[in-house]
Amino acid sequence: MGVVHGDISGKGANAGFLIDSYKNMLLIRRVEEKIAELYSEREMRCPVHLSIGQEAVAVGVCMNLSKEDTVFSNHRAHSHYIAKGGDINRMLAELYGKAEGCSKGRGGSMHLIDLSANFIGATPIVGGTIPLTAGSALASKFQNKNNVSVAFFGDSAVEEGVFSETVNFSSLHKLNVLFICENNLYSVLTPLKDRQPQREIFKIAQGHDILACQADGNDVLKVCEAAKEALRHIKSGKGPVLIECMTYRWLEHCGPNDDVNLGYRTEEEVIEWKKKDPIKMLKEKMIKEKIIGNDLLEKIELEILDKVNNAVKFAKNSPFPEKESLSKHVYAE
């Protein structure tokens, strides 16, 4: 999942960048579809929060990051982990609770950690990693490093006091923090309009005197362009940036199923958002501009499916942690 540089705007976007963006989003989609397919086997004994429909945010941001940049995530972490260069073999092994998992089988889906990719960690506590991101950026500042710390979080996290506290602190000290709000309009079953006043989330950040904007979270090029500009601003010493990415999750809040039957959103709404499928939109753009043909599309699909199937085999065949290691790799008094 290498970082790709070059012109990423509109028709000028280079072919290599577009194809890599497509591959990265498709890999995330196929991994999560495989998780959904296998979850009913009850061998993954942890909750899973899937990002199907939201892949453009993770990829659009992480395609701009270097290995030295750090990422913090939340309960819906698979896409961020993969986009930052995480190992899908180790990620799936973690979901199966295996010793070869990226958190050595201790964390499951919501506690992914991979220091080799500078994916510092994910936690299910809403807003919990936002201040950790600022702490990471503060440490880098003390060490005279110019890397960036990125926080991915959902729209409900801005309702936590720690969000405003952290944005305020980061603004005051001009920390190298990129705040990415994935606004998918719902907190579990409660729509945004029933939880927050009628205003854009990015304007909250502007109130703390930081650069903030809103982007189409289903268009990987628009997310990537916004992230590129944000990183340029941050690394020039001008302080943190927040990007509110408007997107939508297709499946239930937690689990592998559709949930229209629950009545908190309509089938018509889901259908309308599926028309904005970020992978399909990029694929159609590349076909229209004669960047990619059916042969290469089929080859990419087969390569990714093979990679995902091999990751599943690796995870299922990996050993569980030894009982003697129960107290290792965890914090204990």
C-alpha cells in the first residue's frame, strides 16, 4: 500500500495514482466482505465494525502519508489500518484471536496496533484516540520531527468534550495533527440531526482558529486533494487541520448484516448512497478516460481475491497464544 505522489486533481490525475487508489479501496472492500461472509462461523470472537462504503476516506488520506506519519483510529479501524500499509494476514489473524495477530491476539478488531506501519492504535472508546494523537504530535515536536499524527474518528466523537479540548490545545501549540472526521450521519442508530444543531462539523474546528474544510468522502480524488493541501499547511508550521468527510456506511453499525429492517433509516436512503459507491465511481472514471480496461480490472480483482483468501488461510492456520503467555503483551500492575 505504497504512498503515491504526483498530480491527483481531476482529469490530470496520473494513471498510476488512480489505479493504486482503486486497488487499495478494492482490497479494503474485499477484506471486509470476506469478514462479513465468515463472521457467522463464530470463529471470530470479537465485534466487527465494517467500513464498506467508506473506503475513499482512508485511502484518500493515507495515500498522502509517509511511513513516519502516525495514525490513530477508532472502532471502525480496518480501512485505516490497511490503507496505512498494515498486513492483512496479521489483521485477520488478530480477528481470529491468534498469536500471529497484529496485537498478538489480545485486541481483536477494535484494538489493532502495528508499529511497523506506524499504525499506533485503535480503541472503541468514542473520541478516545483524539487526545492520544495530539500527544503523539507534541512528542514529535519536542523531538524536532516534522511528521504528522492523524486521528480518524466519527461524527459522534465531536460530541465528546475531549474533541474540543484537543483541537484547542493543538491549535494553541500549532501541533502537526490532521483530524479526519468520517461523517456517516449516524451514531449507532441515531441520526446526526437528532444529536447536533444544524451546522457543519468542520465549523466547530474553525471556532478554535484552525484550518478546516468539508470534502466528498465518497470521492477518493477529492479526499486526497484535501489531505494533500492539509499536510502542506501542517508541515509548513501553520498548525493542525480538520477535514470533515461526508460518507455513508452500508451495513449495520456493528456486525456483517444489512439493518434497514430496524427502521432508523430507509431503504431509499441506502440505495441513494450506494449509487455513490467510491470504488464504482473511480472505476467508471478510469474506463471513461481509457486509463484501464476490462483485462486489467479482471487481473486486479483476481489478485486481490487471491491475497484475501491467502490471508484467511494464514489466520485460520495460525496458532492461538500459549496459556503461559496470558500475562504478556498486556499492561499489568
